[in-house]
Amino acid sequence: MTIIEYVQQLSDNPYFGAGFGLFGLGAGAAILRKGFQTATILFRRHYMITLEVPCRDKSYEWLLKWITYKGARKTQHLAVSTSFQQSDTGYVSTRYEFIPSIGTHFFRYKNNWIKVERTREQQMHDVNLGMPFESVHLTAFGKNRSIYFDILEEARHMALEEHKGKTIMYTAMGHEWRQFGHPKKRRPLDSVVLDANIADNIVKDCQEFIQNVSWYSDRGIPYRRGYLLHGPPGCGKSSFITALAGELDRGICVMNLSDRMLTDDRLNHLLAIAPQQTIILLEDIDAVFVSREETKEVKSAYQGLNCITLSGLLNALDGVASSEGRILFMTTNYLDRLDPALIRPGRVDYKEYIGWCSGKQLEQMFVRFYKTDTAETEDLAKQFSESVLSHKRNVSPAQIQGFFMFFKNEPKSVINNVSKIWELT
């Protein structure tokens, strides 16, 4: 039997014909599926553009809120973010914000459909936040990247508008800075009463520094400024820095040098990547480092408090790897305990003593607290100032404010009870 005759006999067999037909259909379906997958990959590669925003990126939270308010308003898959807000009257209200949950969402932006995929990796965790690693993928038709630039810019402006008139606090978490707590309402600069011209001089110096970038670069001077506020506790050093940040429209990065996990390398890294438009604050620097000229007995009291070295801090402040455009404030209650190398020019460019209340301060605090511009109030303020100074005892602004709280609406009672300032506070 020839091969041709054998094939003809098989073709006449109904079972063989059915099996061959099924095989053909299966092969054809596989080829079509493979072709469709290849076509989809080619289409996505050449005619679609995807943007990934990981949770570590600064724009991640901005983007989620923007998608909620501007994009996927009609999505049925939501996650809740609960926060509390305190009004000027003291009433605390609960605020619920709904953001897109894990999954896929769609929305339309500028006549273009955008697919949003929010994913969460169960096997990968963000060590700084202590939560699973997340990311958002945006996919749109076309090759125009500007659509994503517009979205991120709108999200940024939306976040800035939400924080307008507020001061944002940052703290170091791991190897990056994270917002700490809720943004605070800006503190007016005149709410911190310092001695004559101290506040004005510091503000003027900061503004001059901010506005003269080219002056520093033309002369080859590192573009950074260091300030040291020293004086007794409770005299307004930290309060003034908070008010100054609001005046300069900047946030505050609070650095805890006593953190056991803080090393020289991590300190250098954190100072180098501090958020733009912020003031770096190192409080109570005397509690971390003492002068190398101090006795061994004094040094032993501070041993083991921190893992960073004085040399590491000095290099972070003005070493070759130090960041530019930085405003750094240090505070201390004991100037004489600081190592001279820490407060030399280049590391500390401006020193200011914030001390006990003067007569002028006492008058200004009295007038501001009781908020009346009558001549009687000014006379009472002068009487109060003279009465306090007559005791020849040092008093801090914190003590005065605490004393006023006992007589919130009784300015005359304050005059009659001046001797109790040191007892009640």
C-alpha cells in the first residue's frame, strides 16, 4: 500500500478526522492566543506609557489624595484614612479620607483614560514605616509623558494648598525624613517676646542668607548658615525657632542626636537629604557632647548616651560632603560645656543669647497677654515690670506665662500677686 492510499484511508476514518480537527482547532487557538499576547505586549510597549510611584517617593501620598479628589471619584473600592482636627474653638472633629484601595481603578483625565493599579507586596516591608511595600502604577494611551507631569504637579499644588499657613514637622525614620504628626498652625513671630531687636536681627540675617545664593557661589563660600541660641531654660529658644519657621515659610526637621540607632554615616546622610525649605533643629546640644577640655568626671556622666562621635558631627556640619542651602539651628542651656570646635565660624555663624526677662519684655508680655491697648493697660504693664524687677530674682518668659494663666482675666490681680511668681511656677 502506498503512502497516498494510506492517507486516504485515514481521512475516510471518522475518528481520525474528528481528532485531527480538534488538534487543528487547539493549535489554531494557541497560535491566536500567542499572537494576541504578543500584539498586546507590542501595543503596550509602543502605544502606552506607564508610571510607577513607589511608597518611598515623596509624591506617593500626594498622588493618592489627588486620585481620590480629582480622579477616581466613582470607584467602588476604597480604603479609609482617619484623622482628627481641632478647631479654633477647641472642638475636635473626626475626618475620614477615602483613598483608592489595593486593586485596579480607572478614571478620565484630559480626554485620556488612565488605569490605576495599586499593589502591595506582602513579602517586602518598608522598615521605616513598618508596613508592606506599596506602589501605584498609572497607565495611559500614547507616548506623551507630560500627562504624568501635569498630574504630579496638580497633586503637589493640592498638597501645598492643604498645608498653606501651617508648619510641617519632620523626624528621622530609618534613613529618611518623614512628616511627624499633623501640620501645625503657624505661630506668629510676635507671639514670642524676646529682648530688644533679637528677633528682628535673626530674621533679617536668615532672609539675607536665603536671598543671596549667588553671593556665596561667586566668592566660593559654602552656602549654609548655622545658628546657636543659648541661655537658661524656658526663655523661648525653641518657641522662637518654631515661629521663625512660620515667618520664613519653612518646615522643621527635628534631629535627635541621642538616638541609639544614629551613627556618623546615618547622620551625614540625613543632613544631606533633609527636605528642601526646612530648618534643621538640634536641641540641647550640650546634653549630647561636652567639651574635650572638660574633666573626666564630667565626661563620664555622658558616656553611652549616643552612638555618634563629635568628629562625625563636625564633619556632617561642614565636611566635604556637607549639603548646601541649609539653615541649621542648635540650642543649649550651657554654652561653656560645648567644644570650641563645634561652635567655631563655619559651623556656627551666628550666636545669640536668649536670657532672663528684661523690663521691656515683661511689659510686652503683659500687654500681649491681656490684649487691650488702653492707657490703663500700659500703666499696669509698667507697674508689673517694675514690681517683678524689684525682687531682684531671675525669671523666664515661661514662668511669666505660667503665672499669667492663674489670672487669665484679672490683670490687676497680677500686680497684687507678683511675689507668687516663683511659688506658683
